Amino acid sequence: MRIPSLAVIAVIVVGVLGSPIPISHPQVWSQAILQPVRKPSASASQVTEQARLGQGRLGPLAWSPDGKILIVSSSVGLWRYQADHLELAPQLLGNGIGCGSVAFSPDGTTIASCGNQSGIGLYNASTAAETAELKLADDTICSLAFSPDGSMIAAGTRQGSVALWDVKSGTQRGRLNRQKYSVCSVTFSPDETTVAYAGSQGDVDGWDVKTNSSRLLEHPVVYTAIPSLSFSPDGANLAIADCCSSEVLNVKTGLPALHLVQFFPAPTRSIAYSPDGLLLATGSFPGIIRLYDAKTGLRRNLLRGHDDEIDNLAFSPDGKLLVSSSEDNTVRLWDVRTGTQRAVLTGFGFAVTSVAFSPNAETFVASTEGSFSTGASILQWQLGSDIHHPVPRDTIHIMPNSSISPNQANSLAFSPNGLLLASGDADSTVLWDVKTTKRATVLTRGASSVAFSPDGKLLAASGGRDVTLWQVQSGTHIATWEDSGTAADIIDVAYSPNGLLVASIETLGDVSLWNVRTGARQILTDHYRFGSSVAFSPDGLTLASSSWDSEAEIHLWDVKTGLETTTLKIQANLNVALAFSPDGTLLATGDNDGNLTLWDVKTGVARAILKGHRSAIHSLAFNTNGSVLVSGSSDGTVRLWAISASSPF
């Protein structure tokens, strides 16, 4: 079989959707042309989305000063909603400029975002064109705020400092190295003299911009974790929310200025004053918004709708609407006067942990992380004859089995006949009936990776320090192969095409071949660190493994001799996903930075670098004829890459 060339590659982005969509958005179209490269290069090829059904992992929110535009940041970029027409599809401003903190300038002409980790990007609010970059070379910015007159921007950094820039000139006006931990929230006082900031370990203090003194409160306070801050419009009080409580302090005295009446103390992650200062909103676990009278502390209303913790709250400039975002991956708009829910915006998703194609290539699936309330999901799409329009099918919900952490399907695999889908999570390995989406068999052990034998009769699963073999039809345990020589977990497994071997890789890098009949183990290497993936070539003669020591590497092994034949070096922190094309001529790799590379297996040359994902690629899969490659990432999207038939190579 001949793989089509890489002359033109189109990409579809499929968002991993959460709850039902009260407001649905049609597809957003743009052209996608990829120029392949013969040598690896970080900027050699660029990809834009050809169709987008989802919008990435949810980030912070911002209203335009006139209240007509709502910006929702995500791992994909900044989504621009028209507040009066939320039924319309949002416009994507830029590509990947969001997910960090986001803010409008007071005049509404500029959007600031720290999605660019090396600094703050300033963008034209209408065109999304970058107008300036405020750089901070030695640190990563994680929070920002405009001054009320728009002349300054304050930013909190991951290493615990607060930096201040002059917006017009782009020059840095000062920097306060105060915290030991990340500064996760910054805000200006209304008179622009003070920047209040909060550290990730719960300490709250401030910076007097005029005198350059580092004290806001007479007695700096320490809370439990990651406070959210909001000044009252008159600047007299500072509202603070952390994981255990909400409190309002008098800025001059540092003493409590208001007691919020709560029948039951609730962990709070977000807090916001209304523009007129009469209301104070708090977002509490498990998804409850409380509106308080800002003078008396009495509760005025209780807003219910979210299913998980609330990360962000923002009043519209006229105070009539309140927007909230939550770990349930929805954005909700509320009528402040009546407390009714006006709209729900969906399409944002959790990290994608695994992807797989059905053997007939008509269906592909993706598994996601989950929350305590929603659990993880396995989503199915019907691909059909048109790659541009994958149709959502059934969703399998995997509810949490414990209060310690929500389940997630770490790995997915179709049986060779396409009738079963295996998934592995921390608690169990499940065989799902593809047609009914019901559990066919539940195996008693959890798994980080699953792989069917070529005849579909056996299932190999990795969990902890061993590999377990199961009989598929009966669910009977056949064998367990334990690696007793190390404390590292086995993270990935792969079945050889002839069904005689199972390959495994440990988190510390050991690559092994297990004889299915005897359980005998052959160790190919034990000196690499941070192993992540293994994959057999379609002919079974080559095994690919990924690891990281001083740099990310792909190792190709001769299965017969156990010797390494090729090493491919990747410019990334860590490589996390591997997949051979069906004819074995290409090896697709996905790294921790979101880059997808297609390698010529014979020559070891990178034929194309595909850019689009904004964070780690966890899983890759080709369809049966090699014309489509699907990738799943932590950015909350699944992307389909279509490889054309013409060949310049």
C-alpha cells in the first residue's frame, strides 16, 4: 500500500465536548495548507484549522468596557462572543494567544494575554493583530491586569515577582521580587496607586506603585491556597477568596471589614465586586454562586447551574450580567437582578488522553480526563466519506469510583473485528460493546495502557510494575509478568503483529519484549530516563520507543536481534506519543510542546512538522489506509490530519 504524499495536509480540530449544548455553534472554516520540510525546523511548516468543532481547555474571561463583547480564553486562543447574540458562533482571535490571564484595556481597543509565556502579548481587539509584546525573558507570566487609566500593566510571575510596564512605550517601570511562589492574581486599586497580589501558597500583600514600597496591608495576611482578589470600586476594601473561605479586608487597617453570612463555609476560588460596589459575588464548590450585599454581608441570591468548581467570575460593565466559568467546562451568563441563567456556552473540553480508529476507519474515538462531578468520557465520531464533517455519535461516561480523583481513560484500543473497545483507567479495565456502548466485561485491575492481540482473543494491559494478559471472551486472567527489578511503573504496551510478543516501556525508560507463550523477558535497554511510548512497525520487524534523558529521543530497535538501529532526536522537553503508518514508511511522533513530526523510517529524516496543538500530544493513530492521522492533546482538542495523494518526494 502506498501512503499519500505530504504535499498538502489539511487539519480538522474536533473539540472534546462536555455537557449538552444549549447554545450550539456551527463550524468555523479556514484554509489549511502545509508545506512539508525535509529537515526538522521549529518554524518550517505552519498549519491552520480547516474545521473546528470545539474550543480547547477553558481559561479566564473578560468583558469589553462597553459590555458588547465577551472574551473567553482557552488553550486554542481567544474566543470573541457578541453578548447580544450568543447564539452566533464565536470568532477566534489569533491562534494560541489565550489560556493565560486575559484583560481588555479600559478604552476597549486592546486585549492583553499572557498565553505567550515569554511575556504579555498586546492585540488589537478588532483584528487580533499583535501590536506589541512586553517581554520578561527570565520568568513566565501567569496573571495580569491593566491600570484603570490603561497606561500600565501589572503582571505576576511563576517565580514569585510582580512586574510593571508602561503600555505606550513598552518599557518596564519596575519589578518587585517578593514572593517565594507563583503570583496567581494581581489587581490595581481604583486610584492606581497600588497593585495587590496573591501567591499560590495563600499570601496576600501589595505594592505601592508611587513609593515603590512593598506593603499594602499593615499586617500581610496568609490564606490557605490560591486566593482570588477584587478591590471594591472605592478602593477601601479588598475581597479575598481562597479554598476555605471568603473575606473582605479594610485596606488601611488590614482588619476584616465585612462578614459574609454563610450557613455552611464553602471553599471559594473566585470573587468579584459589582461595578457599583453594592454586590459581591463568590464562586464556591460544588458550582454554587453566591451574591452578597456588599454593605451588610447578607446573602441576596444563590445561583445554581454549574456542576463543578467555579474558576472565574466577572460582572458586565453595567452590572446587569454576571459571567462564570467552571471546571465543568461551561461558561454561564446570569441575570443579576433575577438570578436566572441567561445562556450556557459549551464546546470547551478536558485534556484528551487517548485516540483510536476503528478497524473499518469509519469511526474514531477519544477519551478525556474528567472532573469529580462529570467523570471522564469516551467520545465517538462517525468519519464517513467527508473528513471535513465528522459526526458526533454516542458518548460513554466513566463516573468516578472514589473521592480521591476522577477517573480517566488512560488508553483506548479497538478489537480487530471492531466490535469491542477496551479502555483502561486507574480502577479497572473495561471492554465496551461498540454498538450498544454498554459494558461487555469489566476486568478487576486498572491499566495505563491496553492492546489487543492480532486475533482479538487476548488483551494485554499494563498497570503498576507488571503486564497482565486477559482472555477477552471470558474475562479470565491468563498471566501476569512482573518487573521486580525496579520501582518504576510500566506505562505503555504494544502487541507484535504476529501475536508472539508484547513490548513494554517503564516510566524510567526500560524497554522490554515479553514472550506471550512463556512469559520470558528480553530487556532491550535500561539506561534511558522518562520512557513514554512503544509501537511495533506493521511488519513486526522494528520496535519504536520514546524516552527522554538530556533530550527527547526516538529509538528504533531490530526486534530479532534486540539491537538499536536508529536514534531520532527531537527538539522538545519530552516525546509522549508514537504511531507507525500502515505501510510502515512513516513514523508519527507527538511531543510535550504540541508538535507532531512525521519521520521517514528508512532514512530517519523528518518529512514534516505539523503545528497546531497548544500542549502535549498524548496519543496518535492512523486510519487503515494511512490517509488520515488523528491526534489527541492536553489542549482539549482532537485533530484530524488529511494527507493528500500527490507526491513531491
